[in-house]
Amino acid sequence: MSRPIQLTGIAWDHSRAFPPLVATAQRYEETHHGVRVRWEKRTLDEFGHKPIDQLARQFDLIVID
């Protein structure tokens, strides 16, 4: 059996951003076996302190609102 694909994403820690992403990832995992999506969150202020190119090296998915 092959190892699952692990994707890591980062999003804004806000109710209109984070919970919908987690719910969508759970549904995606149900329909795409072997893919796992793990979301991390950070405050809007934290997004301002780390350049996007650094986030892009660290995460597979980046949601900017």
C-alpha cells in the first residue's frame, strides 16, 4: 500500500476562513482516498510578518483573504 499524500495549508485564523477549509478538506479526503490535508492557521498580523515566498516554501496551500 502506498503512503498517503500529505498536503499542508495555511490560512487566516478567522471564522470565515478556517472552519470552511477544514470542512472542505475533510470532504475531499472522503472522496480522494490517499490524500490528507492538514490546515494550520495564523493571525492576520502574523501573515504580515512573514513574506509570502517563505510561506510558499513551507506550505502546499496558502489561502489569503
